[in-house]
Amino acid sequence: MIDFERLEREKEMLREKFLSAKPFPHIAIDDFLKEGCAERLYETASLPKKENKINDPLFSKNRFQFPQFEGFSEDYKKLQEDVLSDKFSELISYITNEEVFFDNGFHGGGLHIGAKNCHLDMHADFNYHPKHENWFRNLNLLLYLNKDWKKEYGGSLKLEDARTGEKTEVEPLMNRLAIMHCRSYTLHGYDTTHFPEGKYRTSVAIYAYSHHDEIKDKPRTTIWVSKDNAFKKVLAKLWLPAVAIKKKLLG
């Protein structure tokens, strides 16, 4: 599925582009999968299902998650095998200059479907895997599967450095892989989409981790940032301490 030969040929250029990107290290790699593969994944992707809806009425809307996506088709199974291979982790480690491996349980990841008027507020992701305390979440990889996407549909990946306020955007185009650092300041999200009936914002989210023998940062959940909505702005500030209390009381 993954075009390893082409990525190997271009890995020096991709590394330079990733490390020099602003506002923080990131890259968009077009034609990531071999010809025809992305189209087959698009055609066999699951439609939104009630039981897979992400229960977050505050900071996102109409988003669905399928961590166990390998059963959708033989192509999804092959994609998972490629992603979890040593070859892929070595390649991504070289491009990003980070020693990483991938979560075979796809916690929080897998196939993501955004239905009508979906959105995801700006945020910085949790920093340690909730089931492996020494797994530091180092990179986000997002493989977009949006056939015939148009800019007016919205849904571009917004990136912002919380330290400087510098911003950029990455369009979620078909067969494009976005890679970005995952840090407390690497804010990202997308605005409300506006697309025709029956069309969805589709991606496969893959998270890369690094082993930390010593915990360098205090483990935390997602940091939400809301600048335009006063109510959500207050909730975002209360979110981290509220989750910390819940974890202490309930686990």
C-alpha cells in the first residue's frame, strides 16, 4: 500500500522539509500510497455509526472513530500491516529525526469520519499513552482520503504554534499524509465543514510514540483552546484540572 520505494528515494528532501517547516515541524506528503490504493480505501471506508460517535459535545461535533479498521477490507488490513512494519517506523524516524514506533492498538486513532457540519476545536493532544506510562506521544500522522475535495468544503487542518501565534493550514486532499510534532504548543484542529450530502471528511489517524525511561513531562490529557467562544474558553481552562480529579478518584 505505502509507496516505500519512492519515500526512500526522497527521504533526504522530506527530512529537510519537515525539520525546517513553520510554525513547527510538519509536512504534507502527496501520493503517499501507491496508485489506486487510496481510492480503494475511500470506497471501502465505513459510514458513520452511532456506536462509534465520539462523545464530545463541547469541543467537536459529528465525528466518528474506528480504531479497529483492519476489518473493513483487505486493503485496510494491508495498510495496517505497512504502518506497523519496522520499515515504516525506521523511515518516519529518519524523516522526522525522532526515534518512534507506532501504537498497534491505535488508541484515539484509526479511521476518523467527520459527518455533516463536523468540526474539531484547536487543541494540543495528550502527551503520554494512558495505558503505557512511558510511551511519549511524539508525532501525529494523518492520511487523508477525501476524493474530489474542494476548498470551499472547509475542513483544512489548521496548525498554530501556541508560543508565537504563527499559523498555517494543510488541505485534507486525497492520498495526502500530514505529519506533525505532538507537543503542548502544537495546536491543531479544523473549522466546520460544508460539503454535499453523502460526503464526509475521512482520514486515518496514526500516532507515533517514543520510549521515555524517565517521565520528562507531567502526564496530561488534551489541552483545548477556544478564543472566540467565552463559555468554551472558561471550560477549556477548567478541563485539565477536572480530568485530573476524575482520574484520581475513578482511575
